[in-house]
Amino acid sequence: MKPTLINPVYVCRACEWVYDDEDEAAECCMPGIDERYRCPICSSLSCSEAAAIACCAFDPEAPPPPPSAVELERAGQLRLIE
Ligand SMILES: [Zn+2]
Ligand SMILES: [Zn+2]
């Protein structure tokens, strides 16, 4: 098996709920499931890993982007809760 950069997700064909786990998706409404790949940048779903990578020109070799303002805020809130 080749290493994947993006883990596939599975979408129930009936209710379009997105599952990380193929078995859970298969047990949802049971008309079948579609495999999708989530763009690591904008989280939109694509039919293939290549399309998901191409979506926002995700570069798997690049260092992780600096945390966004929202993420920093979230981290700050977590610290307050703890
Ligand atoms: Zn369903
Ligand atoms: Zn995208």
C-alpha cells in the first residue's frame, strides 16, 4: 500500500454524513458509501486524493503553516479552561 498524504473519509450516500471510519459509514443508512478526500487547507471534499491536494495547492513537503488567529485564540481559551 502506498503511503497516503490525506486519509480518506467516507460519505453516506443517503444522508451525506461524513465518517472517518469506513465501517461506521457503511452501517449508516446502508445505500452505500462514497470515498472522499478532504482538502487539508479548506476541508472541502474531493473525489480523489490528487484533487484534494490540488484544491488549495497543498504542499505536503512544506512546513506546517503558522497557526491562524482563530487557532491561537482557541489555544488561549483552552489554557483559560485548564
Ligand atoms: Zn446515512
Ligand atoms: Zn481546498
